[in-house]
Amino acid sequence: MNKNISVVISEDDLQRRVHALGAEISRDYAGRTPILISVLKGSFIFLADLARAITVPVNLDFMAITRYGAGKRGGVVRIEKDLDLAITGREVLFIEDIVDTGLTLGYLVRNLQAREPAGLAVCTLLDRRVRRLANLPIRYTGF
């Protein structure tokens, strides 16, 4: 292991929390088939682990984005790869690895809401509320 890296969340704690989130999502979406969406490439491992922990059928889709200008706290978000699935009238669960300022996620949530899904919720593995600049409705939080 790299000497400069410290473990904040153990692998066992991480897996337990992912399975608990999967059970909660499965209960909430019983009888429905949500579309799980994440942004490549950051969230795909969390998405894969979470999808395996969910017991209801799900569809998966991905977006790719770039941010440019004004540093990490500002700038413009550009969608490089859009969804392949239509989400109008569908239940959507947006999967994020880390929510920090919330500015990029806020943009993506507004973009997805404009497509008129039946429902749109957010699940994040790590929520850094102390850095939040945007008010976001995060329904499922890992840590």
C-alpha cells in the first residue's frame, strides 16, 4: 500500500453499506424497474457494486461529461456522451460516487428532470455536505 494513503472506510464497512443501500433501494422500487444512471468514469465501480446488491430488475445507462473554465468550483459542464435510453416516464436513480459542491450534480439533475422522468432520485456513496454550494435532494447516502 502507498504510504501516503490512509484508509478512511474499511472494505468491510464499505460492502456492508453498499448492501444496505441496495436493500433500501430494492424496497423502495419494488414492482418497478428503475434506470440507474452514472457519469463515466468515476462512479461506475460503485454503480456495479450497488446494482449487484439491488434485487429488483434495473436498467443501466451512462453519461460522460467534461468541465472547463473557472476551476473546480465553477465553469461549464458539457455532455460528451448522452444517455442511450429514453427516461421519459421512467423511474431514474442517479448514482454518484462523491457529492462535493453539488454544482455539476445540480446541472445534471436539472438536465434529467427536463426529460420528464416519472421520478428522479440521487444516491451517493460519499456526501461532503460541508462543501455544498447547491441544494440537492439526495435520497440515499452511503457515508
